Amino acid sequence: MKNVLKVFIAVCFLFSVTAMPAVAGNVVKLQKGEPVHLAYWFVTSGANTSLGMDTFRGVEIAIEDFGGKLKGHPIKLTGQDEMCGPEGGQAAASKIASDPTVIASIGSNCSSAAKPGVPILWKMGIPNVSPSNTAPFLTDPASGPDFDGYLRTCHNDKVQGAVAAEFAFTKLGLKKAATIHDGSVYAEQLQQVFADTFTKLGGTITSQEAVSPGDTDMRPVLTKIASGKPEFIYLPMFIAESGHVTRQCKEVAGLEKVALMSADGSFSPDFLKAAGKAVIGMYHSSPDFSALGDSYGKFLEKHKAKYGISPEAPFHAHAYDAAMLILNAIDKVAVVSGDTLEIDREALVKAMYATKGMKGLTGTITCDEHGDCADPKIAVYKTSEADLKAGLMPTVPFWKKY
């Protein structure tokens, strides 16, 4: 039996080698019938799985809408779990980078996974578009050449953090705020944008505190925050940690009436389960779904018909646009030569950055020289008792500014 198994593995390996597209330099050559291979790296396990599944479904629908083929070649989609952290991001990117058939990648979900992962992909010449990395540093020129092949269809948190601060100061009329982050680049940078903007508007930041991923007892940090007597707490973390803070905040003396606001990282029905009744009256900053047009309505119909549920998190439409950006760019640069399809990844990257005026689900996609491609529209949502009972995040904005 062992010998038979060895022969079977050897045959499979030989088949995979003979069936593998040729790669010369950074040009992938596909023979007749060989697929155009895209890889995703999303969080598909743990507390933030809904974020990964939401974006995966957006990519799947985009491929179907594109026709499932590109210049006669089937489109293949494979994926890795980036686990919403640096270790997972490094492992997922390494697996994708080791496969020479991958033309381009879509991901990650979490900025903390992108930080170590994107340079690994780019060293192999694999361009990447993220639907939900929002940390400012990822498209900052100071981040250097390791991120040259990186683009995103989601907003930059320079936008989201400023909107959250303007809401707290202008709409709610609050003058003292505190922040909590979990050490991730996403949460740390987002709360910093909030703090800087809130201060410029004339407000006071009473404290900026940090917890660690996996922490469950937030009372010591909340007690420290309470000493500054804030009126507002911005906690732009992911589902588990945001849930613990929200549940425990009202139990801490001095914070019984404080206004709470999280961000898109916890904008999921799973957060409602994590936070329970304490979520009633809480605010979230997240993409404005009400600003999306008729094409988004048709997308929602397809989503419900295909998966039996409505989208679970904020970035399904951004994932759709990320996939379309890549597929349109490949279609533009791919060259048919007899029975061979040649895709030059360097030309592909240039075509991706050159994307201008693409009509996406989230708006008009136009990429700048740093990889920011979004048409950002951020709203503030307020969760009601009815939302909690329905087990769904609100979809009608409480406030928006644009």
C-alpha cells in the first residue's frame, strides 16, 4: 500500500509539473485550457471569519459576472487563511508566492496581515489588491518599494478616522474623548487619525489606551480611562475585543453614560453576538451602503440567491471591485499568440495603477500613484434594539458627511 501511495503521489507531482504554465522572467504563458489563476488571502477562521467570507463571496460573484473566463481561459480562484494577524499573513502570502501559476492576488482582510505579507508577494512579482486593508501606511510612499505592487479598493483610514472625529465633535457636540486599540496597525493608526482630528477640531483626548489581541478582561483599561472622565470612547478594533469592551464599559464607574463608537472592523452580526444588549445605542463608522446605486441592488439579489443570506460585513462590494480591477487589467495586457496566452505581470501592474474611471459597485474606481483606488463614502450607523433582535447590523446611516 505504501508503494502504491508513493507512485500515486509521484504521478500527481509529475502531472502538476507538466500541466504548470511556463514562467519566463515575470511573464506567465498559459497553454490552451490552462486557467488564469487568482489567489485570495482572507481571514477564514476565528472570530473575524465573517469578514473573510463576506469578501470571498464578493470575489466569487465578480468572477461569475466577468463570465468565468478570460480570453477563452477559465478563471481559477484559490485561497489561504491569513487569520487576521502578522503570522497568518506571512504564512498565507508565502504559500501564494510559492505558486508560480498565480497571476495576481486579492487580500488581505486585515492590515496587520498585509504588513508582512505584501512584501513577500511583491518580491515574486505578484501584484495585490485589497478590499479591506484600511491602514494609512500601506499606501504611504514612506513604506518603500516592498509595497509598490499593492493597491486597494477600500478607503484609507485617513478618511474614516476624520469622519468619526467630526461626528463626535460636531454632530454629538462632545468635547472629551478617549480611544482604545488592540496593537494592530489597523486599530492603532485609525484611532490616531481620530485623535489628531478631534484635537484639531478643538476637542480633548483624555487617554489613548491599548489592549492585546485575545484579552477578555477590559476593566483595568476602562477604569484607567474613566479617571479622565471622557464623554466618548472610540474603539476601532475587531469583533472579539470590541465586544468585550462594549459589554464591560457600562459596568465601570464613571462610564455608565459614555458614548461608544467602533469601526468597520467589527461591523458584523458576529459583533452583536459578542456585545449583547450593550450594543444598543452604539455607533459604528463604516462604508455608506445607501450611496451605492442600482448595480449594488442587483449584486445583493445575486448574493441572496447564491448564498441564501445577505452580506455579513462591510467589504463585499469592495472585494467585487478588487476582482474586477484585476480581471480588467489582465484582459487589457494579456496577449494571445497562437494557442498561448501571455501575461506580463509588470505590464499588469502598470495597467492596474493606470485604472481610471472604472464603474464599480462602490463608486468610480480611479487609482493614484500610491495604490489608493477607492471612491470613499463613510457613514455613521447607530445600532437599535430592533437591529439586535434581528441579528443584523443597521444599513441606514445615522449620519454622513460628503
